[in-house]
Amino acid sequence: MALNFRYIMYRTNTCGELRLIDINKEVSLAGWVQTVRKFGSITFIDLRDRYGITQLLFSENLNALLDANPLGREFVLQIKGNVHERSSKNANIPTGEIEINVTEYNILNKSALPPFTIQDDTDGGDDIRMKYRFLDLRRNAIKKNLELRYQVNRCTRNYLHENNFMDIETPFLIKSTPEGARDFVVPSRMNPGQFYALPQSPQTFKQLLMVSGYDRYYQIVKCFRDEDLRADRQPEFTQIDCEMAFVGQDDIIQIFEGLIKQIFKDVKGIDYTDKVERMTWEDAMWQYGNDKPDIRFDISICNLKKPKTIFTDKNDFAHLIKDVDFKVFDEAETVVAIAIPGCSEYSRKQTDELTEWVKRPQIGMKGLVFIKYNTDGTYKSSVDKFYSELKLKTIAEAAHAKVGDLILILAGAEEKTRKAISDLRMYLADRLGLRKSTEFKLLWVIDFPLFEYDEEGNRWVARHHPFTSPKQDHINLMINNNPVIENAETYLEHPYANIKANAYDMVLNGNEIGGGSIRIYQRALQEKMFAALGMNAAEQQHKFGFLLGAFEYGAPPHGGIAFGFDRLCAILGGSESIRDFIAFPKNNSGRDVMLDAPSTIEEKQFEELQIKLNIK
């Protein structure tokens, strides 16, 4: 049986702090049993808490008690003993030079056999670890993730406090005004038949705070979106949400560049001194095929044939692939190429594997053309019978290929092809080890289109959100033109297709970590924006009358930004998924398998809410 302690204090020290300087000190520790190792008449136990691991030595006089009442993994144990120098030191842990010679112990609580091992190289799969998340959180790997999250949180608050921002809470039960993702809705018992929505962001509240005179606001806040999930999405997620009054785009960029650099310094020990490049949305799409390019590696798109779309002032290399009877290129809307460094020696099997990769349903291309710029200066291609070696050379030069490079070419519809070449660029960069998680590269993407064309509805939709202001010199273009699209086939000729937003995204290593804009702050312009999105006056008043009314009482110019807090932490922690940086995440079906939520509710609750289920 366990010994009874003659003192009250559970612990004088943590399991991570004792060192050689503490030799001969009498201490008490408490924590969880990590391992039990029995050697004849003595037993060694590793005791773990949040702060680390300390080795315990149970000598012969206590071994009989352990034999009668064995300790198991994850038992909660309290001990008293003296600090000794270890004869066999462990350089892999901070406490590895000492051990505790136990004189008394107390089993505070026993543990059932855990469903997986509580250690970094656990044998538990995702599903079982999510079901027993309270055990998974004991693992050192997850603990480090949450410690990093806390460091980012603390650094953010300190930086914003030093820059006169005020942390102001906003409501979670609000009005449903779905414009982007679906809202989570909450029935109101006191107002039968009516519903609250959980906020997708505090957007309108932070604008109202600017109207109220709180010129620098922030929140590290929960947001909710009812959308399909993947590794970097959760139905509830956290934002660093910020807004400022009397500012322009450059003011926002300066302040929040400073925030991210401070986080790099405090959390990762990185003094980020590089100038943060600014790239227009159009240039990002032209050079990289997406609006959040990873610029850590120097592979950009060569546009061999551009479509008749937004790239009106961009020069392509269409003359290099003309006058050859190759229908794949001739009939394609877009032809794009990338040069992959040092891969000209790829075998037929390897190029066939790349071809199959781009044919996958999620990529959707019909095939792949390659040109090898061999180390002996010659060229070899999958379209040799159509293009002479001189033609292949000119295409390779246009793609900025070097000796030993492999040029890969895709052709097809504009949007699909540009996305496919972007995905192929990232896939090969991962294969070649060009995207190191320990390297960080920031980028601002600016000058987005204000509107996107919705082909199904033949109407304009907001690319960011309906509160984003046009660029100053595009405001009249918006005010003085009718938003109606009369000819869907020529929508790109409509003046609204050329309106640029006063918006900006911060990109880190190919991930959008933050996005924001200068807001509309005048009622007439906001009403014009709503009308462009198909809202009549009655709908505008019903959904956003409170904001339009506020704009009549001295609304200042303002703008802001929101950072994806979970995603930022995951990138800093070198992970593709945000789930391991959230204490209690949902799975890919939006379920909390630990709580078994969502779940049904009792009939009495439906009666109180005056709701009937109609599940088909």
C-alpha cells in the first residue's frame, strides 16, 4: 500500500527544474508516471509533468511496497526524496544529471491502461488520439505546440499594447447576414422562430468601433464558418482581428509587418531584416498561378500563350509555339511552362509519373509536355516530332532554363491550367526539398480585383467582402457605371472588371496568413457597393441598416486586417495542419469525437424552442 505523507505540500519543485546545484536538497515532486524500469532490488521511474521529466530511484526498502502495489503508466504520483547526482547521465533531457532518491511516495490516482503510448513517437492514429485528446495533450510534441501558440498570443498582445491598440470584446450572438461561407445559427427561445448567428468575423463591430472613436482596436477572437474542412480549416478558428482609423494602406502594412517581425524575433529567435516585397495580384497570378505564392524558391511561370483575360498588358511568348501543327497548343486557351532545376536526367518512368500526377481528378489536366535541357547542351522533348531543337532551345530560354533543367509545359483552359501549373510547382518544390519549414519569407499581395464574376448568377460578387473600398482613383468608375452585366460573354469588358480593391494580403511561405482592406466609410458608396452585389434598398436596410445608419454620424476613414492565428502558429511550428496547435480541435467531418458532438438534443428542448425537425 502507499505511504502516508507527513506534510501537506504536493510539490516543492517541478519535474523540469532540478539540476546539480540542487544536490542533497530534500524535495517533493508530483506528476504522471512515464515509464517504470525494474532492475532487481531497485526500480527507476520517470516522472513527468508539464515542465519536464525527472528520474526517480526507488531503493530496496521501497521495492517491496512497489511489488505489492505496482505503479503503471500515467499513474498520478507524489514523492518526497533527496536530489542525487546520477551515475549514468542522460544528456538528452535538462534534468539528466540528477535523480531523486525517493524516501516516501503516495499514489494520488491510478490510471487505466492508456489506449496509446504518451510519447512523441506515439502508436496512436489520428482518430484514437482525437477521441482521447486529454491524453494526447500530455505528449511533449503537443505541449510544445501549445506553448508556441501561447508565445505568439503573448507577443501579439504586448506589441499591440505598445502601439496603443485596445482589446475590446464583441458579441458572439449576432444577426445572420450570409454573404460568403454559411453561418452557424442559434435558435432564440425568448424570440420563437428567430435565430442568432455566430460571427464569421467581427467585421461590422470593429467598423462600428471606429465610428465610436476607438481608433486602434484588436481582439484575439473566435470566429465560426460552416464550411467543408481540410487540414488548415476548422469550423471554429481564431483570428488576430485589428482595425485602425485615419489610416491608409501603407500605415496598415507598416504596423503589421512590425507585428509579424516581432513574433519571428520573440518566438523563433529570428531577426527578420529582409525588405518585404509587394506584388500586385495580377503579377502573382501571371508569375506563379495563384495569389499566395511561395517565393522561397526561384521557379516562376513562363507564359507561352496567354488568354484574353485580365492580363491585358502582359507580353507572352506565343510566337515561339506558333506555325507548328501541334493542336494541343494551338487549341488551348493558355500554355504555361516552368523550369525545374537539375532534373533533366529524369527517366521516362519519372516523367510518366509526373504526367499521371497532373491527370489526377484534383488537378484535371489531360497531359504534360516536357523538354530536357541536357548537361551536354542538347535538347530532348516529348514533342520532338513537332518542334525542332532550335525551337525547343528558344522555349527553354524563354522559361529561363539552365543546363540540366527540366521544362514542364501544361496547356488548356485558363483557370484550370494556371492552377495546375501552380500546384505542380509546389509539388516539385516539396520533392526537391526547396520548401524548408525552418525558412520564412514574407510577401504582401496588393491591388486585388474588387469584384469577381459569378457565371451561374451572371452577377458580380465581392472578392473580399462588401465593406472593402475601391482604390481611390477607381471610386468614380464604380459610382458612374451601372453594375448590370448585359452580355455574359464579354463581362471582362465591363468597367467593373477593371476596378481594383484597396486590399492587401500577407503571405508567408505560400500561405495567406492575413488579409484586410481599407473600408468604405461613406453611406452612398456603401449603398452603391451593396447594389453592385444585387442587394435592393430593402435588403440593404434589413441586413446592414445599423451600419449604414452609423455612417451618417461622422464615420472616419478606417481600415484593418485579420490574421489566421491557428495557421500562423502551425507555420511557425513547421506543420501543414492547424489541428495540433488547437487544444480541442474538430476532425475533418467537423465532429468533436471526444465529446461526441454535434449530437441530438432532448425533445423538451425542441418544445422550448418551438422547433420541429424535418429530416428527409
